[in-house]
Amino acid sequence: MSDRKIEILDTTLRDGAQMEGISFSVNDKFQVFDSLSALGIKYVEAGNPGSNPKDREFFARYKNEQRQPAGSVLAAFGSTRRKGMKPQDDPGLADLMSADTSTIVVFGKCWNLQVREVLRVSLKENLSMIEDTISWLVSNGREVIFDAEHFFEAWRENRDYALDCMRAAARGGAVCICLCDTNGSTMPEEVSRVTGEVLSELEGVKIGIHCHNDTGMAVANSIAAVLAGADHVQGTLNGIGERCGNANLATIIANLELKYGISCLPEGKLEHLTPAVRNMAEIANIVIPNGEPYVGISAFTHKAGMHVDGVKKNPSTFEHVPPESVGNSRRFLMSEIAGRAAVLDVIHRIRPDMAKDAPEVARVLHKMKELEHQGYHFEGAEASQELLVCKELGMYKPFFNLEKIRIASEQPQTGEYSAYAFIKILVDGIDETTAAEGEGPVNAMDRALKKAMKVFYPQLTSVRLTDYKVRVLNADDTASSVRTLIESTDGHRVWRTVGVSTDILEASWQALVDSLEYKLMRSKLGWED
Amino acid sequence: MSDRKIEILDTTLRDGAQMEGISFSVNDKFQVFDSLSALGIKYVEAGNPGSNPKDREFFARYKNEQRQPAGSVLAAFGSTRRKGMKPQDDPGLADLMSADTSTIVVFGKCWNLQVREVLRVSLKENLSMIEDTISWLVSNGREVIFDAEHFFEAWRENRDYALDCMRAAARGGAVCICLCDTNGSTMPEEVSRVTGEVLSELEGVKIGIHCHNDTGMAVANSIAAVLAGADHVQGTLNGIGERCGNANLATIIANLELKYGISCLPEGKLEHLTPAVRNMAEIANIVIPNGEPYVGISAFTHKAGMHVDGVKKNPSTFEHVPPESVGNSRRFLMSEIAGRAAVLDVIHRIRPDMAKDAPEVARVLHKMKELEHQGYHFEGAEASQELLVCKELGMYKPFFNLEKIRIASEQPQTGEYSAYAFIKILVDGIDETTAAEGEGPVNAMDRALKKAMKVFYPQLTSVRLTDYKVRVLNADDTASSVRTLIESTDGHRVWRTVGVSTDILEASWQALVDSLEYKLMRSKLGWED
């Protein structure tokens, strides 16, 4: 282990949001920030308060919430001042200041072609724009990181001018100058060489690296820069970003820590890497490729018989690092042993005495495979899974019988959509009929069911839904199957349930019923805390 | 452009088939072979005729078909002979010979730990196994490539023995010795250094490289080896393979040809790269990540306003190579951060004469930002976007008026969920009332609306839905907003529409209405082809 420490800046909320299909709500942005904070990422760059209303709202709410300083440092992002304007008169810089963050990332141009053709200012004016933007922000109490856009193109075409821009940023007081491979055009040996040359020209300045993955080299380039002396790495935890994405920080962090002994996260955080990446993917609603290095579900999965055999004898035969070191786990495919072991794990939570080879184990396994084939997914729905085990072990009796539920939605000539549900249930021979209105049919059904159940089970009063997700399976029609996942809480505990059907209401109904019955089952079995 | 030519070996049918979820039929294998042949890949490695009946059938059929020698060279794959056996008596080698290919890839061990613990033979016996397996195959008219398994681990632990193995393969008559980073554990600078050292020790032998992507370095490592002198690269065209995949040949080939001027394919083939990769993905039934370097659908897609602007002025500002050079194409996206240029692009599809600074452009931009803030997402929904532009430009008149729609779902005591919708619409003062049953309420609504509309617009008969997606926004309750995306086709053209609401039925309704009105709008504006 070396003593080197690298500073990580995550730009999921800014550069990452440039990816096709990505759109973060203000709540999503808070979740991303919290997730990165929990992992110990030093800086979180979160957009430009001037560019759109969502970013403005995010910064305003962040400021009001007065977050603990223990988490990541929030940074706003903006450009150098406009030409011919003083920093104090520039509305863009005023927006940036209004974000009220301690750190600001300023990007500027250093490629002579861009300065002339895009900015349309003289090379000299651009130098002043860089220097006095930074020095004004610094004099107003901000820490400034300078992102040198198109740095490698600039270096190829006019090395001296690119260096002049760096020096202007350093004179302005930037704490770090970040070399941006904006187009993702540069190869590792060039990144390495140029980083080394910049460092030897600009002594005492911290150099950063910001790569894009257009040639599949973003990780290699970032590491090449670090090995050449860069101490600050920008990217996105999941590698999302415009075009082919930004440098994937998860891969970079794991490589630097495990292959080079260079630390990027606080001690003990690396083993939270996989859950953090998966959580970020949920928030962004993207799918992590199975084969994603270190954190993908297949990253430590063995299929070939010979490999399974080898790994069982000695994991180092086909695993380059232990999966637990990054919070992932080993899987063997096509292996009854693996399936059985996992199911047994759940069964033992409910019946610790169950023998490994009991027929019930095979029965539960069989049922679970059948349901997964239909589209159920128990990995994110432990409560439904435990209920299923209770059912298969004969430990379950329904807590109510549904007599009838009817849900209606309508849109009259000029009005809004409205939805209501009426329901009749039976508990121990006593019936309860009630109805509820809702924002949409699922919400109406949810409210009506809870209203009826609470009459018999007052302990359900504390239960509320905290998350509701819908995924269309094999979508080729409005008649496709959907899977709904529901997360519930009673204030102490959180649990998740699942339903699958071609009818979204039926799928939601299954997950809702499981949610309430799970709570009741826990009381009945005496598991309540 | 240098004069160097690199030999490519694709192992999609062997190492690629080890990936979770991949299974090729015999017909699939022929399609893969033909696709790689058409691209000009030199070698296609296709498994072991002894390992399973599908491989056996493939080789037998290939032999019978007497393919033109113009395509790729088919290679069979197998291991060195068993211990204590003569090559001519070894059933595995007999299987290999039975494939009747001109080229055979033989893999063998060179890591002392593996030789002792897995093979359980002396280091010396392993050397004979390598040498006499190869020399026997060569004496039987075969060209042999030797894959040195776990080469980099072997080198780290016992450099001399690893070299002895290479020398045994060379004495046996192997035309190429391939250094395999079997565990994907090695970093580029080590690959570079070791490849150089091997080359200086074994003069006159062609060296190959075979990498896995466990650290996200498979592409960088393959190129590092080539720059150090390797002339043969193994991988899979799409990067599929066990765990994190094999080296992605598409990225390697594009990088070597475009960044280093080192040729890998026959002249003129590089511009077929993207269609070839997409065709392979179809055969393997895998999804290519949007951001896949060079060949992904987002690889040359621009979203940020400033970037769209820059690329329109000069593509080199945000594109490292021309998209056509690899058979891909440029796209501009719309979004909350997109600027005027992208909006203008859409407007110009509808009103080619519109001036850049017309007030309508600002109005459309404003409206679009507002809707995106509510959760609409137009980049996957060009049809809704074009309709929106028509509405803002005053070119839209509703094709119908909704009088009433009522949707009902119910579950009686013992039955399945059932859903039906009844609808009343007005077109030019004439009303139509109808109803439909469906699998779930969305499907019922979809059917009822189409039924009513077809009475007035028979051209809608050919329209059908091909995809339906639901995403819950800010999910914290069943009352959360949802966004639905619908893809429709009339058999000629495909279009996509979007809807957002707290009510999934209303969101679906918006997308459904847009889908039908878009089709009608196209006819009305005379765009129909």
C-alpha cells in the first residue's frame, strides 16, 4: 500500500445527466448526493443553477436543509465569464454564486481553434477570462477547480497556449487544474506523457484528469494520468455520460485501490462499492451491464464446469480479486447446489431447524424457479419471498378473504381523470365494505384495501408505502406483463414485495396484499420488535 | 498509416459462449461465422467438437458445405494431450482432428502452480505435453496457434518456466503463441513490459494477446500488447464472454485502424463495423449498451445545447472520428439542457423556412423545458415532440373530442381480474360510442379508443403498438407520477410517444392519443410515404 491518496469528483448530476435517457428529478438528485456521500466520494458536482429550473431548485433546497459537513462537498459548475464583461457584472457567475456552494468548478477553453471559432475572442482575452473569473470567485470565498476543456486537442495544436491557459488558472488561484479529454480522443500513452509534461511545467499545482469513453479507454486513461502524477480524478460512479459515457469511477477506484494500493475512498468504504453502484443505477433507472467490472452481477460468476471446479479448489485460479473486497459476491451458474444453498438461507430465517435435504427445500426451490420464470424477481422482494416460504411450509393462513374489488376511472368532458375503488372483504365471517378515491386506480385500490383492513388490524395504521416501481416485461403491447415492486415501512422496518400480471392493477394488488400480510405475519410469528 | 497488419481471431463461438445467458444454436453459429467472414475477420474460433453435440454438428455441417475459402479461417479449439498418453492415442486430439479445420488452437498451462495442482504432472511432463501435441498436429497438416493460459500469473511466479513453455510451443511448430490474461488481472503497463520481454527472448515467433475485461482494461491491454509488438489479437466482436467479457474486438479494431493506422481488416471493411456488431447482437440476443464505443446508438449522439451547437459548426469539436468511418451515424437529442439548435432541428422538419431567431423557436423551447420539468422526456418520443411543435406553431387541430371515457376493473369472489373501457368521442359533430375488454385497464382503453377512431379514420387500422414502457417518477407512494412511453408502427414507419401523470391511465391515454394523432397528422401534412 502506497501513501498516495486520490481525490475523486463525481459528475453524475452534471456530465452524467447528459446521457441519453437520463433525467434526474430534484428528489433523485438528493438521493444521488446522499449515496455518493455515504460512499465517501470527496466532491459531488451538481450542475449549474443558471441552466435550468431543476438545478436551481436543487441548490436552493440543499442550502435550506443545511446538511452536515460530514458528507461529500457539493460543487456547482459553470463557465468562465463572458467576453468584455467584468466578473461582478456577469449574470452567469451571479447564478453560480447564488448556489452558495463552498466549491465551484469553472470550465474554460484552452484550444486556440475553439477560442477563435466558438468563443470568438482573442487568445489574450481568453486568458484574462480564465484568470479573473477564478480570482473573483476565490476573492468571494470559493474554492475553484478549473476544468480545461479539450485540453489534449489544445496541447496537440498549440502546446504553449494550452500551458498559458493553465498558468492563468493557477494565477487566478485554482486549487486544481483538470485536464479534460472532452472528445474522448486520446490514447493512454499520450495522456501519460502530456500529464507528466504539464506537471513538470507547473510545479506545485494539483493536476486532475477528466476522461470520456469514446475509445473504451476512459478507465485506462484516468489511471495513466494518476500514474503520471495526477491527484484528482473526475468521472461518474456508473460511467454514465454523454455519447459513450464518462470515466467509470467504480472501476477506477477499485483498480487504484486493489491493483496499485492508491487510496480513493475512506478506509473500509471499498466494500460498499457494489451496493452503491446498484443503488445509483436504481435512481437513474438504468441497467448495469451484467459484465460490468467488479460490480456487475456476472463479474464473479462462473459457468464453465472447469472454472467452477478451479474456483472451488482455489479462487485465485479464475478470480483476480476476492469478490467481497468490492461488496460483490461469487455465483456459480447451472448449479443446483447454489440454488439450494440460497433457498435454504431464506428457509432458515423462518425455520432454523430445517434439514438441508428436507423435501420442503426442494419444493420451495421448485416453486421459486417457476415464479421467476413467470417474471417474479425475489432479489428485491424478500418479504414476498419469506411469505412464499411460509405458504409452502404450511405456516400461512390468509388474513382476509376478498369478496369483491371494483376500480373505476373516468374522464368526463372537461375534467381531470378521477379514480375510485370499492372493496368488500371478510375476516372471520365479519364483512367490511368501504371505498376510497385516489390519484389513479392503483392509489385508489391501495387506500381502499388499507381502510378495510385497518378495521380488523389496527396495527396496520403505521404502515405506509415508501416506493412503488413498475417494470414492463417483454413489452410489445399494452397487454404485456408488468412487474410491480413495492417498498413499505412501519416506521421501524422496511420491506419489499412483488407482483406480476398482464394487468397492472392485479400486479399491484398482489404486492399490496403481500405488504400488509407480511406485517401481520411477522406479528403472528412473534418476530415483531 | 503504418504498414503493420494485425491478425484478428474472434472467439465469440467459444469463449463468448461462456457468458451468462448466451446459448448458440447450430444455425446461430453459422450466422456468426458468416457475419465475421463478411467483415473480414481472419480467424473464427468455434469450440471443441468433442465437448458437446452442437459443436460436433456445426463442424460436420461446415465440412459438408465446402465453404469458399474467401471467408474467415475456421479454427477448432482444444487442450494439450493428457498426461502419459501419446498424441495419436488421445481421444481429445482425435476429436480435434475430426473437425477437419486447417487451423487448431491448442491451450496449455504454463503457470507452475496450475501444472502441479490442477494438471498434477511434473513441470517437465507439461513441457512435453505442449511440444508433442503441437508437433503431432503440425505433422498432420494443421496450422497451430498456442494459447498460453494464465500467462501473466505464470510470468509473475516463475518467469523462466513460463518461457520454457513458450519455447516448447515454438519447437512444436506453433505459428503463433498467444499470451492469455485468463483472469483479467493484469494492468496495461505490465502487459506492455512482459510482451516486450517475451518478444526479445523468442525471436522470430509471432506473439498474440488474449485479454479479459475484469478490470475494464481488456481493450487497453490488447493495444498495449500490439504497441509492444504482438501481431495477433484475440477477443469477441461484441466483447461477450465469461464474467466481465473478453476483449471487445470492435473497439480494438477501430482504435488500431483509426488512432494508430494499424490495419486489422481488409480495406473498406471498417465502415461495416457498426452493422456487423449489431447483427451479432441480434444473433446472440443481447443488447448493445447505448454508449458502446464507436458502435453504440449514443456513440455520436449530442444532447447538451452547447455541444449540439459546436458539432453543427465543426464536428471535430465533440467527435473524435467521423461516425461514418465505422458505419455509425450522428444524432441530436432534445432535452431540458438542449439548446435552440436542437429545437430548430425539429422545427425545420416541420417548417423548413423558420428563422433561427423567430419567436416561435423560443416559445417551443420554453414549452419543452416546462414539460420536461414535469417529467416528460422527449428524446425517446420524437412523435410527441413533433406534435408539440405543430401545436405551438398553430398547425394542429384535434382530430377528435373526448366526451367521456370510463374504465372499470373488478375481481369478483373467485375470478380473474377483468377490465373494460367504454368511450364516447365526437368527430365533426358526429359521435361514436363503443366499448372494449382488455388484459388490464390500459389495454382495454387502448382497444376502445382505436375502435372508436377507426370509424372515422380507417387508415388507423394498420397501426399497432410494439412497445410499452412505464417508469415511476419520484416514487414514494402509489400516488407518484408515472411516465409511459409507447412505440407504434403502421408496418412502414415506427414512432414513439410519451405521457405523464399521477394516474397511469391518464399517462397512457396521452401517449395513446399522441400515437394515433401523429399518424393522422402525417397524412394531413402530406408526409405519408
